[in-house]
Amino acid sequence: MATQTIAPYTVAAARDMMSLEDISDQLRATGHPASVSTIRRWIARGDLHVERRRRKDYVSYTDILMAHQEAVARRD
């Protein structure tokens, strides 16, 4: 029987990682902007995985889009 390595973050997931500043810039174009501090609250609330690279925090853009969708739905 072959064993399979369980890797929580694949290469595809690594490509999805964006800096909080870049995510904030992207969300500004949606008409429902979110500041970096708001994104940090979503990360804490959702216990999302954050990677620190060269003094910047990176998080999955997909995860933030889901949190953004929930926040917008709560407001409307």
C-alpha cells in the first residue's frame, strides 16, 4: 500500500496568496471596499492561514473573497 503525503497547501493554493494591501486594492474596485485592518479582522474571525514574506502578510484571495461576500451580505 502506498502512502500519500498530506500537504495542507498545494502549489495552486500558493498561487492564490496575495498581500493584504493588494487585496484591499482589488476590493476597492467592487464598490464594497475593505481596508487592511478590516481584512485583518476577517482573518482573525475566520482563523485563516497567513504567510509572512519579506515583512508582508499574505492570505488566500479566495478565502478573503468568501469573507467579503459574507460581510457584504450582512450589511445589505
